[in-house]
Amino acid sequence: MATEGNLQAPTRHAIDWKGADFYNEEKCFDELERIFDICHGCRRCVSLCGSFPTLFDLVDESSTMEVDGVAKADYRKVVDQCYMCDLCYMTKCPYTPPHEWNVDFPHTMLRAKAIKFEKGEVGNKVTLGEKFLSSTDVHGSFAGIPIVSQAINKINDTKTARKALEATLDVASEAWLPELATKKFRSSAEKSPEHAVVNGAKTPGKVAIYSTCYINYNEPGIGHDLIKILDHNAIPYVLVNKESCCGMPKLELGDLNSVAKSKEANIPVLAQYAADGYAILTAVPSCTLMFKQELPLMFPDCADTQAVKAAMWDPFEYFMARKRDGLLKTEFPVSLGKISYQIPCHGRVQNIGKKTEEMLKMIPDTFVQTNERCSGHAGTFGVKKATHSQAMKIGKPLFKKMADHPGSLPTTGDDRAAAGLPDYISSDCPLGGHHIAQGFEVNGLGSPEQQHPLSLVRKAYGIK
């Protein structure tokens, strides 16, 4: 007999993307209908993203007011609103495995996206724009080229260029876009000073850094902050000798063959570092999640993929484990005042707890307000013309909450702890952090400084 929801933690089945029926659209629609009917009877996830309100509106406006009254062609409207944040699965749904109803909403959406991509439903500016935006190694290749990167940044900052991008690639003209770095992280990172390798009970004593496309091509300063923190704590590091995009942008598009190509480029390299006893760190939660969850589920029988999963760490997960090993410096000479911090969705679903919050709260005279709502950015979702306004709408409750820092009991002669606007806004997701900053600007919420948590920790350590 079916139980009324799980009494156990959710588990995950492998993604059978090479199975005979995975790309069978009729069978996929049957599964969508089954899951949509369960969601319609529950509606617990209505506040998460646009998929659920879209589904429930379709049901409520149908002739039967049930899922069987919704045209199957309209299922696409629900699928297109899913940006694979995974929060419904990990934080809301009571019917995920091991429950017998076996609801995996995100990976069912992934199957539908994969069928759409495999059918070749391309040729209009929206899908061409999606393919371009998901090709991070392509547009990132212009980073670090003297004059070229500066010229592209200057051109992209003009209204004319932004209107052209919107017309040709569906990139919303009002959305924030990252600049290309004048120097790539991988070519400008300092070599690690000589430090002895000191393993802890919980942590390897040496680190291999997977840079990620964004850190390498767009915001290398975050990578430099990471290596300065490692050096400060006498942890030797290397950059992995070569890397490609992790594949997450292609996964969100449903281009699973391109994901497989990224896996073939990255996993043999990273597996060697895992075998050599390195902790592998990435400073972008979506990339970390790709190696911890999505690739292992797509390739459950690949030993190297599973080894990389075991060796992969979020930076703050690693630092807090080093602290438990008694191997992290905890003296912070610089206080930071009020921080409104957001845990990104792909950080939450790693199931590592609030490790960034833990470290920020170690800093004296620093008051951390932690927020668990989605920013709405969600990779390419936040910059596409079709969904940018929806992304800003999803993020608005978070923006308003972060602007209203609760403060702390005031200290004599120091009003930094008073309630109100924070000194810093921060998110582990670099793109999400900038999206939040744009949300502050658009909604007239003030202009606190936007900084990545690694940048804040470097500042608190007093590292120049």
C-alpha cells in the first residue's frame, strides 16, 4: 500500500539515457502525464519555479480540470520552464525514490529536453541562441587575447550591440552579461609555493583546482582568491593540466551527446588526480554538482567517474573539513560587518550543509544573514529574452529579503550591526551573485558591494 510521502531521504536512480525507450516521445509523454497527475494532486512545489504554476494553470483551465484535459503539446510549456535546479526533488517532493511512486521531476524534464534536442527542433533564433550560450568554451576562447577581449567588452556594453544580440541570439538586452577576462585564470594563476602535504583524518592535504569556464574566462579573480586562501593555510595546489566545460550548460539544453564528450575530455584527467590523492575543488557549484551527481548518474558503471565524484569538493566543504581536522587557520583580522548571503540551488542539493555560512560566521564582528531562496538566474535562463523577466520575478522575494538584513545587537560606538541594508551581498554562484546585484538595482533596493564568498574570506584573512 502506498504511503503518504517518504519517511526516508531521497535516493536517485541512474539516468538511462542510452536505453531503448529514452528517446521515445510517446512513452516520455506517458511518464510526463503520470508525474504531472501526481504533482497536480500535491502542488507542494508551486512556489519554486515557473514549471509548476504553468502546469497547474493548464490543468485548472482545461475542460476536465485534470491532467487528462491538457493537450500533450502543451507539456512543452512546463518543460521549458524547468532549469534543472533540482530543488523540487531534494527539498519538496514527498514522492521521490524510495517511495513507490518514483517521482523524479527534474530528470523527467531532462528526458523531454533531450528528445526535443535530438529531434532537431532548431533553426529559430531562440534555439540557436541557447546552443551558443551553452557553448562556454567557444565564446570563452576570446578571453585573454590582447585588444580583442577589451574590444568585445566595449562593444557588448553598447545598446546597439545588445539589441543585435537580442535580435540574433535571443540574449535579453537588459540582462547582465559577464565581461571577458583580459587574462585567463589558467594562464595567470601563480604556481603554488612549496608546502608539505599534511593529510587530515577527513581531508587530503593537497588540492587540484578545476578552474571552470566562468572563472577561467570571465572572473579569474575568484580563482586567485581561492589559491591565496589555500596558500595562507599552507595547502599545496595545482591546476589540473587540461580541462573542458563540465557539461552542465549542455545538460540543461538536453544535448546529452555533448555532455558525454565533455565527460570523455575531463574524467580521465581528473581521475588521475583522484588516484594521486588530491582533493579536487571547483569554485562554481553547478560544475561541482555536475561531477558529484549528474555525470555519475549518466555513467553509473564508469569507475573513473565514480572516483572523481568521491574526490570532488566544494571549496567551503573542504575548508570546514580541514577545520575539523585542526588544519585551518581561524584568525581573521578584518571584520566584514553585515553580509546577506545566498546559498545557490546547486549548492543546496549537494547535501553538504551550510559550509560557506559556517566559515563566514567564524569572522569576528561579522553578521551573516543566510538565504535559501532561488535567485532565478539558473544559467542561461536568466539571460535569455524569453525568460529573463521570469528570472527576475523568481528572484524578487530573495532580493527583497537580502536587502533587509536583520542586523544584530548593536555594539557601543558601532552601528554596523543595525538592521537594514547589508554591507555585502554574496552567493557561491558567481552568475547568481551578479543577478542578485542586478535585482537590487532594478528594484531600487540599494547598492551594497557584491562579492563572492571566497573574496570575502580572503579579505577577512587580511591577504593582499
